[in-house]
Amino acid sequence: MATMAEIEVGVDGDFADKATADAFVEKARSLRSFLQGEAPAGEKRRSPTPAVHQMLTDEGFLRLLLPKRVGGFGLSPTDFCRVQIEIAKGDPAVSWVMQIVNGTSWITSLAPDGVQDAIFGEGPQPVCGAYNPPGKARKVDGGWIINGRWPYMSGSRQSKWAQQGVVLEGYDGPVVPGISMCYLPMDAMTIEDTWFVSGMQGTGSDTAIAKDVFIPDAQMVLMDERAGQIDRTKRHFGAPSDLLPAVPVVRVTGVAQLIGAVEAMLEIVTAESPGKPVLTTFITPRTNSGAYMRDLGEAAAMIDTARLILFDVTAKLDRVGLGEEYTLPEKARHRAATAQIIELVHGASESLMFQAGSSGFATDKPINRYWRDVSMATRHIQNIPTIGYEIYGRNKAGADPISPPGSY
């Protein structure tokens, strides 16, 4: 049977067509039972199982955002989020890995020509990475010597390359935005098993260590270069994704899978309602309880609203990829919009755990895994709602910003 990876990727000029995108959404939906079955083992080993790893590779799920010129499928932000939601219904940790590898690989496709030649010269390659705390880079003839330890390397076992943040030896400026990016082969580093957490255990987010690793000049992107910016002078340019802003795309695709996870929680609670009584009352089943049905409806509405906001934001990004302007006020508004998604997802997940009751906290219950994954992922630094709201409020009022515009 043909795999999704055998779909003709075509050439750059537009995002993937509807048929290709829909096929990936349907494939992701068909994998739900498989991913649910593998999830307990993935959580125990704290990284995707070999079977999941093989599936992600064989089906092309790690190159959905890459432009067609390097063998990717060139999905739009909207279509990529549609796929993520379905994968997350099977296992949020796998969707997280898929998002990190796709996002970092795509950002690599925005790098200078030398980097793209080095990484994608022989076809699409999965890239993961971390930028903070940064490592150190020392200049030598023809390249750089890299040393560092980078925690939280989600997808480290699914990737061939790593995009790592570094500061130059002797550099005494601020850590941000004073971080350059180097590209290291994963086999030039060691992976230290450090990922012992309560949620998103299956992401393999361990610590990568580089000790005196040499890289050529072409694998270093200094902070004053035009990495991640629109640069039409590059040889490798022309896909819609080359026009997309890095941080907003990574942020919005990072919240999409949380909607899928909480939708799976909603399905579990909804399915249980006709068979569960309301303990300490005469009400049985829960479908006869106005209180429970009201809370179920509210949680469902919160998730529906989160979806509406998500796809409003991604629709704008799709249009930006096709040439529409993306103004600073729009970026600030979208920063707040994703903050609102996080609050809605978090609120729905907590409500659903109240409805699931104490039995939902048994570690062998799937809803418990979804809840722990959502609880941890909503605390990612990109997802902290108060920061997003402050950025939007300051922009509205004309107050001094707290972040550089590129991080909106």
C-alpha cells in the first residue's frame, strides 16, 4: 500500500492543494487507534515508540511544513493545524513532536543559502532544536567549535539535525536577542536522559550535549544575519512559507494540538455520561442532571470557540504566505488571540476533569494522560496568557513594548 510520503510534492508557488491536505488529515484521523495503543509505551519510554517513529517517517508527517523545493509538502498553517488536531486525539505527545520537528525544519528553510545547502542538499531532513540556555561558539579557521548543553530537545530521537542557540565566546551582551544559531548533526552530540516530567512524557525532550564539535562556516547563522526574515535575494526562495513570520507560525501551530487533546477529553466524558450516576444524589444517569449537562455544554462551547480563534489566526497567516501584509497591530492581536485559546483549552480541560470525577485521575485512564499533557503544554513560555495580553494592551495604548516585534 502506498504511503502518504509517496504523494507527488510538486514545485513551489503555492501551498499544498486541498486534495493533498485533506489526505493527510484523513490519514491522521485513521491513525488515532494506533496512536492511542502506542501512547502508554511511549509515555513509559519518554519518547515515541519505534513503531510511531517509523510511521512518522514513512508517512511524511515530519516534512509537512517544509517547502516543496526541498521535498516537503508545503502545507499551509491552517492545513498543518488540521492534521495536528487529529494526531493529538491519538497522542498529544506525538503531535507535539510533529510540531517541533516540522516547525524547526521549516525555520531552517528560511536560513541563508549555505545552511539550506548543508541541511537539505540531499533531500528533506528532520531538524529539532533549542535556543536557550545557549551554548558557546568559538571561531576557528573555516568554521566554529561548539560547546553546550541544551535541554527540552523535543523530537531529539526523530531528528537528523539540531538548530542550537549559541553566544560567541567573549560575548557579554544580553542573552536575547544576542543568540546566534548553529546547525549540528545529531550524531555529533550525545543525548542525556533528563526528561522526567508529569506531562508530555512521550516527547523525548531530553538534553543534547555538544563537546568541541566543529562545524563549517555554512552551518552558523549569526544574529545579525537575515535568518528568518524575508530575503528575496536568496537562491532558495519562492515558496509561500518563505513569506511567513517564524514566531507567530510556531506559536499558533504549538497550540493546535492542545485543541485536539481537549476534544478527545470531551469525547470521553460525553461517552461516559449516559452510564454514570451523579453520586450522592438520586440522579441517574448524568444525562438527567442539569448541572452536569450545563458544564458539558460550557466545556464544548469553550473548545468550539478555541477552534474558531485558531482558524481565524491561521487564515491570516495563509494569506500572508500568499503576499498579504502582516502589520504589527495584527501580530499583537494574534498574540492575545493565542493567549485566549490557551485559557479556553485550559478551562475546558479542568472542567472536564471535574466531570470525569476522581476515577479520571487513575494513571491508566487515557483522559488522565490527555489532561497531564494539556496541563504541561499550556505552561510553555510561548503560551503564557498574561504575556500575550500585555503585549496586545501595550500595542493598543501605544505604550513601550516588552518584546522585540519579531517575537510577537
